[in-house]
Amino acid sequence: MLMRCRVVSFVVLFTVNPTMTAPDTEILRRRTVAIISHPDAGKTTLTEKLLLYSGAIHQAGAVTGGKHSSTTSDWMDIEQQRGISVSSSAMRVDYDGVLLNILDTPGHQDFSEDTYRTLMAVDAAVMLLDAGRGVQEQTIKLFKVCRDRGIPIITLMNKMDRPARSPLELLDEVEQVLGITAIPRTWPIGDGTDFRGIYDRDTNTFHEFERTVGNKYKAPVSIGDIRSAELRNRLGDAAHDRLLEDLEFVEHVIPPFTREDYLSERCTPVFWGSAITNFGIEHFLQALLALAPSPQPFDLSKGAVAPDSEEFVGFVYKVQANMNKAHRDRISFVRIVSGTFERGMTAYHPRSGKDVKLTYPFEIFGRERKIIDVAYPGDVIGLTNPGLFQVGDTITERSNLTMQNFPRFAPEIFAKVWPATGSFSKSFRKGIEQLREEGVIQIFTEPDGNPVPLVAVVGELQLELFAWRMENEYNERVRLDRQPYTRTRWIVGDARPSTAVPVVFDDLDRPVALFKTEWEIAYTIERSPGLELSDVPA
């Protein structure tokens, strides 16, 4: 079947109706997206290049590890030293009249909880795949989160300047492993040292790749006929014949692309490029802005809240301390769901039942910030946190709305934390509390009131980050006394374990039993009449 439903261009992104109000117009021109990938697929590099082509930065940072790393989204020193992302960040850019909110996420599985929470705040996702490796473990997990949340996904096959797998093999793997139809919107010609460029199936243009100083490449060439002698001369006989053969197969075997299927998660449009060399990235940015939906409704405790609802509603998906050493404050990242946010407005905080004046709202760009006066649904803003906001909190104009099923993982690594100086100083306690608020660690307390914090994390790197930040941000070196527990179960009801397993309390004073093995869990349940356990908080 020949492909019939094609987008002619990516330049018409939204149409303004003269009867629309200003908020309606602002909603339509916003896109809020996250980038998901396995570690080392090139996620932070792609983020930098999207910022570069949007004009938000003038030089893309290098993700190399060591003292020369200088990316915008990886703003922590530890991220720049190691060349990895360990914290989500937010950037907002303006491209051709569209406001794109990019929420960068950690790729490492030890920080999955931060990534999952960030995915609660977006309307679309970019799935970045290494064309040499295909679908990898962490990508599968993050894809499932997007599917559970109903987030449409656009795919970019990255690193085409390196040896890559067959395009048809990659498309088939996406469909077989992830269960979604992969429909190529562009098609690669060669890979590695033989990479010649991409052919745009929608606009019938050839984007030629040429390795040059500064990674510049030739302007796209419009092809009147894909079988033309001009294209054959550019590619050579073998590459041209292979392109014709591949495209004939694609046209007859792969179903046509429709925006409805994409928004309904029945298909993912696929593009090809190389973020490190800039190739295909501006073209991809244009496609992303054309395909990604404007702000969508959110399911809250009393039903779906539409972005054009008059009442202001937002929720906190992240808290971050010490983003700027000059300020030493805590910033709450808030996704606006509905209504118009205005600087100085008084909002209601349902969890505490208090009204709070929102005096210092920020637009966030990596670690940088600037005061804003107004924001609309789809925007992510920063609010100075006076110690009131926590991850998962809602902020409303008047309604008692709450978030449903906000992610929280059961930790698998435990350690008692001691200050290296032996003194439980004010800065030690402040660091523990602020990093708990951020979600970097979970803190459990013992029934006997032991003042030594019991810190829990999901992965080893998370614990290492905790120790690093305590020393570098709070000037407190810590000693970690590892504990043998690897399983966390929240206790439901009044029954308690009859065996000698420790019971501690989480930050909301809910009882939690700690276990070393799955066998110990089964043994405890068998010998504890009425005991009910859950691997997530009730």
C-alpha cells in the first residue's frame, strides 16, 4: 500500500482563531516534552543540539566527562565531571513562535524515580535509540511508563555517523519489543563511514551528510523524482539502488502514518540522524514541534482537568536545592495544568490546607533562572520553596485537588548515616532534610527514636550522589554504615510481623517492614496471622 497521509511541511504549527482569548492562544503554542533513552544513547547531546537550533544557546556543550564537560541540562558538578545525567532539569525555548518546554531526565536506572516523576509532567516524549544497539533495557522501562500515562512518542534513531544496524531490523525490533508500529518519516542512506544522509519521505527531499570541520552539512536538495539521475549521481549506483529497494518495501509493507494513530499511541513516527554531528537535528526539531500535542488534560482526584479550565492548577513534580550556589535555596518545579499563573497570586495548598502567596516565580533554564510575571498551561515554572512544598503536591486557586498515583519506588539499599565529625550539626540535619524533600533519598525512623538517620535509596549511584552532595553542598562529610536489607514492604492494617524483622516508619509515619530476602518475606507472612504487606505506600 502506498503511503497517502503525508505532512507536506512542518512550518504551520498552529492557527490562531481571531475569537480566541490570550490564554487559549498561549496554550496552543506550547509543547512540553521529555527525552527518554538508555544511558549513552546521546540524550543530553540531543538536548543541547535542540537548544542550539532553537537559538536558546550559541554553542552546544560537550558531554565528555571530566572538567571540560559544559552542557546546559547537566548543570551539577558531578554530572559535568562524569558526563552523566543524575538529575532532571527543565529548559524553555522559543522556536518559530512555539514555546517548547524540554524536561531532561536522568538516563541511569538508579535515578528512575526522578525520571518517572518527570514523565508525569509532559504531554509527549522523544524516544532516543542508539542505531547501533536498538531497544535497550532502560528504554523498555521508560516506554512502559509513557504507555501507562498515555504519552505519544516520537522516535529518533541516533548515531548514524557510526556503524548501525539495518533500518528495517531496527523498525521491526521497536514493534516486536515495545508493541508499537514504527513508521519511518525519513530514511537513512548508509551508516558509519558510508553514511550519505537521509531522504525525507514527506517532502521528497534529500539531506546530504558531509563530514566537515564544525560538522556542517549541505542544504537539503529537493528531488523531483527519487529515480532521477541527479540523485543517482550524488549517491552512486549501489547506494541509490539500495534506497529504491528499501523505499519500495517500506511503501508496500509499512502502514501509512496518521496523526490520530500517533496521538493514540498506535504508532511512533521515526526519524534518523546524528546528534553529535548536528545532522538531521533541526529537521527533527521542526517535526517534533509539528507533531507533539499542545497541553493535554490531567487526571486528578476529582477527574480530568482541561488546560482551558479557568481555575489555576499546578503540581510539584520535583524539588531541587542549591541549583545556584549564590542563592542556596530550594526550588519546586511546578507543571501548570490549567488556568493562568500570575506573579504574586495567592494559591491554596491542599496537603497542608494553607494559602500561600507565590511571590517569586522563575523561568528555569538549566541552573539559570529569571523572574516571570505570567505563565500558562504546559509551562514549567520554579517556585522558591519555603519548606512547604513536596514532590507530588498540588497548588490550586481554590479546589481541594490532589495528584493520583504519583510514583514512589521501594528502596533496595539502606545505610545509617553518621557525620564524619561526630557532631549532628545544623548543616548535617539541613542536608538530610532537604535531600529527602527532593527525593534523592528516603528517610526512615526507628521506633526507639534513634537520632541516626536510616537512609534508603533505589540504586548505588543514588547513594554515592547523596554523599557527594552532603560534602559539596552542605560541607558535611558523612560515614555510611550499610545495612543488610534489600526489600521494603509497607504494612497494611494493624497486624505486625511475628518474626524478628525490623519495623521502621517512613516520612508520613507509616509502618514499614525491612527484609533481607524474598524467602524472609514469605516466611514472615506465613507466621504472622493477618499480616498484609505492600511494595508501595498505601
